[in-house]
Amino acid sequence: MGSSTPLLAVEELSVVFDGRGSGEVRAVDGVSFTLEEGRVTGLVGESGCGKSVTSLALMGLLPPRGVRVGGSAVLRTGDTEADLLRLSPKKMRDLRGSQLAMIFQDPLSSLNPVVPIGRQVTEILTRHRGLRGSAAEKEAADLLYRVGIPDPKRRLKEYPHQLSGGMRQRALIAMAVACRPRVMIADEPTTALDVTIQAQILELLKDLVTEEGTALLMITHDLGVVAGLCDDINVLYAGRAVETAPREPLFADPTHPYTVGLLGSIPRLDAPRGEPLTPIRGSVNDNIAWNDGCAFAPRCDHYTLDCLQGPPRLVRSETGDAHAHRCVNPVRHADVVDRAVLESPSVVGDEEERA
Amino acid sequence: MLRFIVRRTLQLIPTLGGLSILLFIWLQRLPGGPEYALLPDDATEEQRAQLRRSLGLEEPLTVQYVRFLRNILQGDLGTSLQTGRPVVEEFFTRFPATFELALTAILIAVTVGIPLGYLAARRRGGVLDFAAVGGSLIGICTPVFFLAFLLKVVFAERLGVFPSAFRLSPGLNRTDLSGFVVLDGLRTGELDVVWDALMHLALPGLALASIPLAVIVRMTRASVLEVLDEDYVRTANAKGLQRRTVRGRHVLRNAMLPVVTAIGLLTGSLFAGAVLTESVFAFPGVGSFVYAATQTRDYPVLTGFILLIATMYVLINLLVDISYSLLDPRVRAQ
């Protein structure tokens, strides 16, 4: 990880939902990571591992009732520091869209169907940059052009249903970058798109991060996307980080059996024909509470009785300073990585979707 | 947009055509034809048969249907058996009263129902929500004639706050321009007439509004709750927009789509529903006239009433479709 002070430091973030009658649900259970200028940090995991809840907690978009959020998330802008989890709703409203922006998963449902695209872009310019009328419209057209939407003046007048899926996602990205936010969160931004468009969108995000020095938090279940885009990666399981590492060591030398399992379930281009994929056994619901032991143990091939001796701690891995895992029986020199994974993000991502 | 309106208007023709056929069949199937209604009880079978022939009732149905349709199109709905005056004329003198009543009712229902439903959704599970949902359940379950009597007894007869009957106080001088009392009063500046008319509209309007009000409260509440969970509302919040922008532009506008449709259907039903309310308050509208017509088997009046109600329904639905397409661009595209 970089040496500079992080833009956003998330410490021991936890989100607990008060289940009605069914007891509470710990969706996020002590997750820590940092976001740095011009770098992409990935949160990876299956559905239900807490990655989307993490992003909503940081944005202050969790429902106001029935949720308890713990830990801290300190955002540094200039000389000021603010804990996002403790700001007043009004201050958060000022930060959202201007300093913090979010790109959502399903571009069609994330756009208001009855408001023209232009209005949906200019409203954020009016709110945070005070632009109105033709000035706002001109800026909106520039933004659409910048994210690769041709003929932006015409598109401004159109409605979401008149745009293609890729263009809708570009429009959402235009809204996200409209006020040059310091931190951007992308929650599965390519899941609803087809492969070629996925690659273009990832390319666009990468460019925006490089040009503006924005810190990007990339939330995905797609290891292809991770390999192609993320600098630092946190693998989440049942609300906790089970492995955290920069990209190279994670793919070259994964140590947590869950990470190894995820990589193993990606189809390899160089595998012999007809070789079955190796999925991870069971489902994300086959958990045990972290307090009793490793939550992944019921699905793990490396599981021993040691795994059930209380909660495993996040320990530094042998492979490097920034590489850590939460496992008592870490995997050594796992031979699961296809070099192709590192090189062709979108193709692998798509294959994984179909698998 | 214009093309949409034209196309939608042309679609009315087959709808109304189908309606005229149904109406014609209904008239054919009625027991006891005019030969029984028009001739004295001791008339001979020969006299009855002759009357049928002279009225053209022995001709083929197709011929009769064409004549029926031609008469309607020429604005001839026959003569009321009660009053002996043309049905169209009877309706013309009474329709403005019913129109004002229905409009009052729908205005009450919309101006109270939408804000109440919206607030109930925003404070889901709170006291207001509980009261709105419970109250609207009572509103839906209470028969209109019962509520009308209740209002009349309590507010008109016991408390004396509102007049208990008629459209205007007896002996009030007014200039009649169109038959629309409130409108005329506003145009001529006779504000005492406007006030008097509004006082007379209050109780029947409230009684008639009860069901649409209840439906609008519930629909608005359900619709707002649904929209609040939509991804685009989350996006709007993620952009840091002010609360009022999120609520107005992103929540309300989308939540109103199903409510607009409901308002249209409810308005149509008000013209039919006014029959009972008008009877209770002796309101001189179409409703009380039709109520009397059902008692005396005044078929020309009933036919005209069905035609009038159906036409209102169809026109209101046209308005709903047009306003819907203004609200939702996806409808225009199709």
C-alpha cells in the first residue's frame, strides 16, 4: 500500500441489522481498509458477504431505523477530517455527490424513468456547484461527452429508456464524477452489462481515477474485474475480511482457502477440455458465527479442529508486508492462478457469470 | 404528443360503438315493451300490436339499431315518460348540478387524499399512518347513503352548520348563465351565490368523496412506499440532493402514476354514485332524476343516463391517458 496518508480510513466498520423477531444480523463485522488517491481498492466476495452494505454505510444511505453502525470512516479533505459514520444527516447530504460519489449496479433502475437524463445530471451541478440554466446544461453535455456518450446535446433531452445499457451506466458515471469527488464507490458497476461494454466501462473508470486522482472503492464478485482494475484487494466472507493484499501477491500466492476457492472456480483458458470447474462447496448461508470459529470452516477443504477454537485473527502472511489472512491453516503456494486471469479481465468475468 | 392524443381519441369510436350495441340489446331484452307502458291496461292485443308496428318495433333488429344509433347521434334520446319533455333537455338542465357535485367530491378526495397518503407513507407505522389506513378502511366500508344520512342528521339537522337540502337557498336571486351555479356566480361577481352554493355542496360533496378519498389515500400510501424503495431514489440521495428535490422530483412524480389512473376511474364512478347522494340531499341533479326514473320505469331516461355516464367515463379515461403520457415518457414511446 502507498505511503501517503489515506484519503479515507475505514476502521473496524460494523453494521448490524435488528432483525424483527429473528435476532440481529451482523452484515459487516469489523472491516478495515484504506482508500488512497489515484488507487483502486477492491472489496470482493459472494452475494451476502457484506460488500454492498459496507458501501451504503460509507455513503450514509442505510435505512435510518433498525441499523447500528460501528467503527469509524475518516475522510481527509484538505486539512479537515470527518468521520463519515458520525456526521449529521445534513452534512452527509452536503458531502454526497460532491466529495463522495457512488455508481450503482443496475443502471436502468438507478435512473429516474420519468426525468430526462439532462435534468438528472444538471440537478447535481445545481446542488453542489450552483450551476443553473444554460451553464449547467453545457457542463452536463461536457460531462456526458467526457464519459464517452456521443451526441450529448441530444442525449440530454432523452429519457433513460431511450438509452442503451452501456450508455445509461456512462450517464450514471457522469453524474458521479460531476463534482470531482475525492472518493468514488462503484458497486458492481458492470454486472448488468455485456462483456464488451464491461471492458469499456472499466477502462473509463480507470482513466477517471488516473486523471483526477480519485480514490475508487470497487465492489465486485468478479475476480476478472479485480485483476484488471484493483490495486489493493480485500476478500470478504460473512462480513469480515478474510484476506487482504495488493493485486500481485493475491493472485500469485493466495493464502486463504476461500480466496483459493474463488480463484479455482474461474474457468481456465489453458485447462484441458472437459475438465470440471471446482466450485466452493455449500452456500454462503452455511456459516458458523465468527465468535465460535472460522465462518468459512463448514465449506473449507483445509478445515481442522483448530478452526473452531474461537475467532481467527487477521495475521500477516509470509509473502509480504501488506498481505494478511484470517486463517489458521493457510494455503501455501496454491497452484490455482491462470496467468490469463491477470491479463484479460472482462472475458474471465463473463465466463464466471455463466458458470 | 399530438399524434398520441389524436390516435387515442380515434380509439374512442369503437368503444362507444360497442357500448351502443350493448345498450341496444339491453333495451330489446327489457320486459314489458312500450305497448304496455303507453296503452291502458284494458287495451286489446290488436291495439298493442298496432302500436308496436307504428313504433317500428316489428322491423328487423338491424334496421332498428341503425335508427337507434341515428337518433343518438342527432341528439334525440326520446321523451321522458315522467315529464313528457325530451330526455336530452332534462339532462341539460340537471347535469351542471351533478357535475359540480362530482367535481367537489373529487377535489376533496384529491386535495386531502394525496397529502394524507404521502404523509402516512413517510411516517409508516406512526400514529398518522395508523389513523389514515384505519380511517380509509372505514371510508371504503361505509355505504355512501348511510354516510350521507349521518352527515345530514348531524351537521344539517342537529348542529345546523350546513343546509340539509337543495342546491341553493330558496329565494336567492342569481343570474343564470350556464347552469353551473358556482361558475356563474364567479363570473357575475355574485359572491353570496357562490358561498351559498358551496355550503350546499359541502355535505353531499363530502359524502360522495368518502370512497374516492379512502381509495386515493391507500393508493398514494402504497405507491409512495414502493417508490421510496426504488433504486433511483437511492441514486438521488447518493447525489446529495436536497430532501425536497428528492421528494418532489423523484418520489412524488413517480408515485403519482398509478394514482392518476385511479383518480380517473373514481371520477367516472362518481357520476353514477351521485344517484344516492343526490336523493338524500334532494340535490336537483341527474342522480335524483334518474332515481325517480328507476321507480317509474322511465326507460328513455335510463338509456340516456347510461349513455351519459359511459361517455363521461370514456372522456375521463382519455384525459387520464393524456395526463399519464405527460407524466411518463415511456407511455408516449409506444
